Amino acid sequence: MKRCRLFPGPAPLLGGLLLALASAGAVLPAHAQQNASATPSITSARTFPANALYGTLVVGQGRQASLNGKDIVMAPGMRVFNETNRLIPAQRLQGQKLRVNYVIEASTGRLLTAWLLRDSEVPPRRLLGLIGPKEESAAQQP
């Protein structure tokens, strides 16, 4: 007569453990590769929307800000991206003079999005109004 053992012994447990470790080992390198490619590099080129303009931003109290020396209100969904394209709170930048590319919300005229620029991304200055990027007012007119 065959009797059941209370403990099956080490063989089935060891086989299950080896199988679990092998499957985890196959998953971990793939996960590490995904995270490495998702991390933004400071040397990678960023793309900005076609309607993004260049300017100087100073964040004030609450939703108030100054853009190119003119007062403006920040939209409720205002987003500020740092040099590595990560979101940062706008109030963290309060009082600092920042070079940014920005987008104005068309329906309300409020500041919607701003990207802090690296030195390599700042457009060259215009020389006598002939060479370099156009002024904001000229860029907005059709």
C-alpha cells in the first residue's frame, strides 16, 4: 500500500524556485532597458510646437507672471518643463528671470505651457532687425 508523505521533499520546491528565478531574470534586463531609454538626456534634442514663441518669463505671486516685460495670467493648467522635459511647479521658479519657449492659450490669452531652455536652445539675437528670429508681434501676425 502506498502512503502519502506529509512533505513532498526538496525536488518539487527546488524546481519551482529555479523556474521563478529564471523567469525573473528574463524580465529584469528588459525592464532596465525600458527605463534607460525613457530617461531623458540633457544632450537629446527637444521638439517644440510650431506655435511656440521665445521670451523671458518671470513667475509672480499666484497665477500672475511677466512675459517679455508684460503682465500675463497663467492658465489653470499651466505646465512648466525643465531642461530635461520634466514637469516642475511654476511657483518653484517664483521671482527668477527665465529664458523660455512658451505657448499662449488661443481662447483665453493666458500662458499655457513653458519650456525652460538650455543655452544651446536659445535662438540667436537679431542683428539690426535683419538677421535672427523675428519678434513676438511679427510672429503672431498672419
